[in-house]
Amino acid sequence: MNKLLSFGLMTVGMSGYKKLMRTQNIKVVYANSYRLRLQSNRWKNKNIHAYVKQRMAEFPEIETVAGSAEIGTLLFNFKKASFTQQEFDDFLNELVKMTDEAYQEAPVTALNRLYDGKQKVDHLLKRASLGLIDSDTLIFSYSLVKGIRAWSSHPQAALSFLWWSYSILDRVNRKREK
């Protein structure tokens, strides 16, 4: 049965897609002929949002794609008012696929946040010590002292701590030479 799916009757025709939309955390914000606005927390990342928006604009049935990364919405303007079940299924599968691909292309944010936290700690330590120490100095000192203390009882562990202190010192020296 090749039943047409009209966006005016979106809620009636979407029963087969509720599971896909629930697992992907996609919500229908607005739907009518030619237009569909979807919302997902997965699109709140500006890099993810831009990637999905750009790639979904290449879909043959889509005229334009717009939306907001701040609230995680995508607004699709379609070239026609209704779709077959297969066309709409292809659209949703492509949307999920593009979202997943976007995460592979996006920069890692956890490391950036850790680095920003390290920068804040460095700033506080430098200010508190009048520029004498930073986090590298603290970690270097800690690993050096632990390595020296553990040398007689646990030489392998001591070598690990001493290697850490050496690698920190070497990295800082390479930064200084640049």
C-alpha cells in the first residue's frame, strides 16, 4: 500500500517512526505541508548542527534547511507537500545517519574542557605564588618526590614516577625553546 504521508497529518502517520525518534531523542516541534521542525539535544553542539544542516541540504527532496544550535532545532522546507512512507523513512534514516557521522567529524570537547580547566588552575597557581609555580611544576615535583621515596621498596613504580617527572620537564623545555 503506497499511502502518502502528509505533514498536515504528521502525528497520525508517524506511529511507525516513534521508536526511531524516541531512541534518537528527536521531537517534532512543528509539522505542516512543506515544513517540518525537529528538535534534539544531539543538535545543540554547534559543530554537529552545522554538519547536519549542510549535509541534509543535499537531500533531493529538501529545498532549505535552517535551525538553531542553541535549542537544537532543524527546520526543513521540502519541495513537495507529501511523501510516501518509504521516502519519509529514507529521510529519517538519513537524518540519523548524518547526525552520527557529525559526531565522528566534530572536535573532541572533553579534552578541550580539561585543557581549559588546566589553564584556569595554572592562572590561579601563578597568581597565588607570584609566578613561581603552575600545574606542571606541581605534578613534576610530586612525581619526582614519589619516585625518590619509592626507589628502595618499589623500584619499578619509582621508575614510572621518575619517567613522568622527566617527560614533564622535557615537554616544558621544548615549549621554552620555541
